[in-house]
Amino acid sequence: RLTDRQRAIMEEFAKEEILQESSIFLSGN
């Protein structure tokens, strides 16, 4: 079970990943 802190870190990491993927996708178009 994740602590609140771990969950917050995971969410931030996921957001960064999503931003990178969308910027790659957008620049690819």
C-alpha cells in the first residue's frame, strides 16, 4: 500500500511522462 507521499510522487512522475509523450506526439505532427 502506498503512502500519501509515495502516491504524490507517482502522480507527479506520471504527469511528467504524459507531458513528454504528448509533446513528442505534437512535434511529430
